[in-house]
Amino acid sequence: MCGASLPAGTEATYESETKTVLCLACAREATGPLLPDLEHPSAELSPAGSGVAGSSARREYERRTAKDEASLREKWGRLGGLAVALSDERQSTKAWERGAIGEERLGTRLDSLATDSIAVLHDRLIPGSKANIDHIVITGSGIWVIDAKRYKGRPELKVEGGILRPRVEKLLVGRRDCTKLVDGVLKQVDVVRNLLTDVPVTGALCFVEADWPLIGGAFATRGVHVLWPRRLAEHLVKETAGDIDVGAIRGSLTALLKSA
């Protein structure tokens, strides 16, 4: 989560499900407020009215899992239970669980920042759409619209063109072109900006388990910050000074953007 290198022999925790390693500091932070279930937080554990991070992605994962299991049982009849036990989850179904876990973990970190000068909302429906905004943070300086992603690989900014050709910025994660993720955040920023026209709105893509370098790594493209949870938290804490009425803005957004 912090992007630190872990040399051989370092004490750490291993997550067999995702085949990833967490340093002890990140493991303690990730498990802090989520007891006893790290992966599936409840409404009771979130600040009142903030919503539950990853709830819509979690429901979609459970819906797809139930549908897949029902299909196997119908196909195999009396052997359906065995077929379910021996079958691997479809990648398209598993992706929803990975996304939910990423949102839940980032939601936990953001909830830990909540004070009178920082308010947090999770999983808000975009009006007139089935899409949602993962996280919204209100500070004294403005609003942050945050999209959580749990991708493997190193996020990098690739710039093409320049003097003789139009400048084009691409977001790569490993070898994968993820520029459309930036487009998605910009659309979410526009939604919030159109609802509250007099409040500054900033977009961010937060990669929860990416391969970040030890030094540097965070960058911005088309006004969208690309970073990891700890760096995002540092930005938000620095944004508390300002003239914005955090409580009033939180109330407005809660009314305008319903929980997904």
C-alpha cells in the first residue's frame, strides 16, 4: 500500500487470496477499524450518513456469484454442488470482488481522516445513471472526487507529441493503457462541479496495490492526481485550511447524491 520495497527476510504479511504482501505498518493500518472482517465493512463502522465504501461493487459481485452458481447447478443437476465447489470463479465476476476490496480499503483510510474539517462520503450514485462515485472528500479548500482502483503494475505517465504534434498524455499501468480511467474521473468531477458550481473540485485516481517506486511515483494528468492511499491522505490533510463550510457542503452532497 505504501509502495515500499520488502527485501528477502523482511517480516510482512501475505494475503493468499490476492498473492500480495503487505509490510507490517500497512497491514496494521488496513485492519485497524475493520474488526473482525477486514474485507467487508458494515454501515455501523462508517461515520453516520457517509455510506459504505465498495457496497455497490460488493453487491454486484455477490449477485454475479449467485448467478454463476445457479447456472452450474442447473447444468450439472445432482452434481451441481460438486461442480460449484470445483469450479473457479469467472474473471469477470472476480473483478467485482477485487474492485470492492480496493474501495473498502481506501474507504477505511479516508474514514480515519474524518474530522470537523474533513468529511467523507462513499459510493454515491450519479443522478440519471447506474454509475457511481467511489469516494468524495470535502475539505476546507474544496471537494475531492476519488476513484479507487486495485490494479497490478506500475502507474506511469506517457507523453506523446509536443512541438510539432498535439501533446497527448496516456496513463499506463504496467503495459496496459488505462487512459480511459482518467476520462472517467473527469466525468465524475464534472458531475460534482455542476451540482456545486462555486466550490473547487479536484479529481484523483488512487491505486491501492500498484507497484509504486520507492521515490516519487505520484503524478497528475489533465488535472487528475494519480497516487496511492498514503500520498492521497497527505494531500487531503494539507487541504483543511480554507473558507469552505465542510458540514454544509457535506449535507448538500448527501442530499444530491444518494448512496448507491
